[in-house]
Amino acid sequence: MLGILTVLWGSAYAFIKHAVDYLPPAALILVRISGAAVLLTAWAVLRGRRMPAINDKRWLWFAGLGLFGNTLPFFLISWGQQTLDSALTGILVAVMPLITIALAHPLVPGERMTLQKSLGFLIGFVGVIILLGPAALEGLGGPTLVSQLAVLGAAACYSINAILARLLPETSPSVSGAGMLIMASILALPFGLYELMQVEVVPVSAWGAVAWLAIAPTAIASVMLMHVARTAGPGFLAIVNYLTPIAAVITGVIIGETIGWSVLLALAIILSGVWLSRRN
């Protein structure tokens, strides 16, 4: 499932890049999340799963999951990328596993921050920097500092979301995923609806990109996220942030892009870090 999540989230960037040319960020986020919420809720109901009653405390958990897993980080990254290039953004988001092991250590049973695990995550982070290009670090600080802090905030949001998914009271992954997306849609509604009303003409290809984003990297991925977080823990789930750039590189190779030795070196370093962090 971690491998599938890597492919789904890794493929999302190309579709976002196309869709955002015609839909402003908040509008795209609203359509993507609300569409996924409808699909996942319908699927859960068809499988005989019942959504919790409106007064069930799990809706508060769903609100937290929706805020930190979708609405807030989607907005922070979109806002930050107005002034940041993709390479630096990718490196900043890749801090997420390091934040996760630090936060999970005192909160999640079985998620101890050992020296071996910390070293594995650090090695993986170095691999991500090599993959995306060390030159991207030259942009740290300076006039785009606020944007960089926004992306780091998004990485922290993803860490909190992984921990909340692990600590969530016992709930079917399809129900918890649907509940998360429902609450995320509600939170995204004010700004998203306003921007959506300003949109004039959107080509079919852009709507197709939005449809893919709603179905695969959001609806399907939400169910898998909940399952992986509960069964393997937030530390294991966090590894996807190191593997997603690899999926992006593989996608580039498929469409004819060439890769250099640094990419192969980065791949070896990332996989070594992942292996070390999970080695018993």
C-alpha cells in the first residue's frame, strides 16, 4: 500500500500543474476534495458502512484530519509555490518524516525515536536533497522566507495528520477517509467557493485532471493512508515523502526524460535510509 500511495501522490504533481493553469488554488482544492468526499462516502455506504451520528466525537477527529491532512497543507503549499520553485518545495516537504518521528515519540505507542531510526530518516533526507538538487538549498532564507515557512508548516501538518490517523478511535478506513474529506470540504468551502465563482472557462482536459486528482490521489489514497497509519504507524507512513520524488523521476523517464548519475545515487541513498529506519 505504501508503494501504491507513492505512485498516486507522485503522479498528482503533473495533474495539479495542468489544472491550476485554469482553476485558482482554493477552487481547485475545493473541487478536488469535495469530489473525493462524495465518491468515498458513496463507496463506504455501498459497502454497508454507516457514517457516525452527527453527535459522535469522531467527527471532531475527522475535522482535525481534514484540516491537517488536506485543507491547510494544500493551501500552504499552493501559496508558498507562488514564489518558490518545485525543487526547494520538495526538499522542505521532505522534512515531514523527521517532524513525524519527533512528534510521534511521546504520543504514539511503539513509535520510539531510536538512534537507528533517526539516522535512517536523516540519510533518506540527504538522498532527497541530492535527487532534487543541492543548488535548491541556495534559496533558503532571503526574501522568500515566509513562503518557505509556509511549506514547512504544511510538512508539519502532514505529520500531525499521520499521528491523528494512528490515534483515531477504531473506525473503518473507508468511513474515516470519507469523514476526513467531508470535514476538509466544509473547511475549504468559503475561499474555494469564492474563487470558483470567478472562474470563466475551464477546458475538458483540466476537468479531467481534477477528476483524476479527486479519484486517485485523494479518495483512494485517503483509505490507504488510514489503513497504513493504523496498521504500520505514522513513522512508516512518513517514508512516502522520501519515495514520492522517486515516483516523479520514474514518471519523467517514462515520458522520455533522461536521468544522470546523481539521480541513481540519490535513489540508492534514499532506499538505504528507508531500509535502516525500518530494520529491526
